[in-house]
Amino acid sequence: MNAIKFVENDLASSTNTAHFKAGDTVTVFYKIKEGDKERVQQYQGTVMQIRNSGAGKTFTVRKMSGNIGVERIFPISSPFIDKIEISKKGSVRRARIFYLRERTGKSARIKEKKRTVTA
């Protein structure tokens, strides 16, 4: 079993990913190939959950497109992810915040975590 973990960690390309958790607002820069051209598309939303560990680790991002919620699952070790930027740190009590699916308006907001500055 240790040999499998060793190979997974060796093949994983998630060396430069940001540390985030559920409730954070992130922007995922995702590479898209169209014919022989390649471009980077941004997908900004709230992290709903983080699943698994190692090479199979995935995270779900939910964004609102008009009045419709769109969720997308990204594998962390994907070579198509260019970078991940954290816009806001959210303050939530749960690791999986599926309760946001039923909420709209003010009740769907997530408090921003206050950052303390030490001198």
C-alpha cells in the first residue's frame, strides 16, 4: 500500500496550489483547448466541499449564473488547472455547505473571516 501512495504523490502535480477550505471564494484558472489553440478561462465561485486525499482529491465550486446555480467539480491534481486564487476567506462551521443550494438572497451570504494583523 505504501508503494501506491508513493507513486500517487510522485505523479501528483499539485505542488503550487493554494490552501483553501469550504466557504472560501476562489477563482480557478482552467486551461481549455479549442482545436490547436489554448486559452485560460476563469471560474469564480464558493467552495462547497473538498473530497478525498492525495492524487484523487477534488473540490466543488458553485457560482451563480443569473438566477441559476452552477456547480463544477475540479480535480486538484489536474494538469488543466493553471492556478487557483483565493478572493475571500469564508467563515463557516461545516466542511460541506450544501445548505446553500436551497438559499437565495441575504440568507445565502457567507460571513468573511476577519484577519488579524500582528505588528
